[in-house]
Amino acid sequence: MEKLGLLGFSEVDRTKDPTYYVNYLDNLNESEWFQGYKDRGFARLKIQESNHILDVGCGVGKDAQVLAKKVGKSGRVVGIDSSETMIAEARQRTKNLDLPLEFYLSDAHIIDFPDNSFDVCRADRVLIYLAEPLKAITEMVRVARSGARIDISEPDMATLVVDMPNRELTRKILNVSCDNIPNGWLAHQLPTIFKDLGLKNITVNPETYIVKDFNMASHSFDLTKSAKYAQENGIVLAEEAEEWLAYLEEASYAGRFFSAITGFCVCGHKP
């Protein structure tokens, strides 16, 4: 049975091809929408020179590079990731850069830094893959200084939509991705989690990613793999899965394909 591609982010080093996830991030970050999404996120952090920033789930280190340029020589940016592949790639890409950057292999559930170490703690499209996201967020709050910003952005898998006339069939297939990712609903739970952890001045900013090409959407949202998974697990019939994919491919060819997902960017301040 073929495993959903997005799930591999929870165990990159144990997948058959870890470089798939490196390339996935690179391709995503090159898109015009994602560049704008990142810029809006960086602006929201209100970074100042000399800030110390923790980037949880740093991946290949692209965001950390941008942040390091903003904090200046007196600042510090630390990227952590549970994947040796990602950390090695991040270190390789930044080894010749004169930036205040550090990368460490680390479990987000147990962040190996003292209390009150950072002015900003952020995570972007990471926590939905964790076994215990609340524990990771609690750790981010612990290592944050008083007044620090905690900023977490996650896609809400329950908001994934695809334009296809067969509503019941589409719901069955799209629910596969949401239900198989460990914390597919985390994004819309974040405001309550932040409040329960005692964070103040909580803000929520929605971000909707629209994709009008089937191949790109299938890559980004696991559409083909979800249809196959649904078929193999008896959620839909083989002919239904084939019908669904054929319709989407034809719609894309005719310029009528539409899909989208909404994420929530939640920011709070530690008292």
C-alpha cells in the first residue's frame, strides 16, 4: 500500500527517498504565492536587530537564512529539525555565509535550550506531523523570554477543497489526507491552545493557497495518493477513484481545475 507523501515529513530519514522532501520544500518555496506568504509571516514577527530566534522544524534552512539577515551580527538564529537529512542540507547551504546561524538535530517535543532563551519562537507547517504538538508548543513557550512572540502557522487539512461535482465522493477522498496526518485539525485549535498556555495578545491570520493545476495540486495535497489510498482501504470503489482522478485531470487540461487550502497563522506573546 502506498503511503501518503505528506506523512513522510514526520519521518523523513526513514523514507525511501529523503531527498524527495528536500525537493518538495524547494519547489514550494519557489512559487510566487509562497514567497508572498513568507514575507507576510516575517513582517508579522516584527524582528529587531540582536533578536534571538528559534525556528522549529527548520527544514533546509531557507527561512533561517532570511531571519539571520534581519537580526544582524548581534543576533542569533537557531534552526532545529528532527531530520538528519534536513539539518545536513541546511548546514551545507549556509556554511559559507557570514550569518549568525546555527542548526541542530533536535526533537521538537524536548527542545534542548534553557528557559527564557529566545525573543521569537516560530514553526511553519511542522506541528501537524508531530505525535504531541501541545508538548512541542509548551516547549516553545518555555524557551521563550518574557514578552517574546510565539508564531505558529499550519495548514488546516479540513479546509482542503477541490471543485468536482460528486460531493460525497470528493469528501471521502479528501478526508483521507486530513485523517491520516497526525494532527490535521491542529490549525484551527491553535488559538485555544495559545490561550490555555497563558499567551497574550493572540492574533489569527488566515492564508489561503489556491492551485489551478492538477499536477501541482496532486503534488502539494496528495490528491492522487489519497484516491489510491481510499481505494485500497475500501473507502471508495476502484471505478470511483478512477472517475475522480480522470475528472480532475480533464478539468485541468480544460483550464477549469480549482483547489485550495486555508491555513491559520497564530501569534501570541509570552507574559
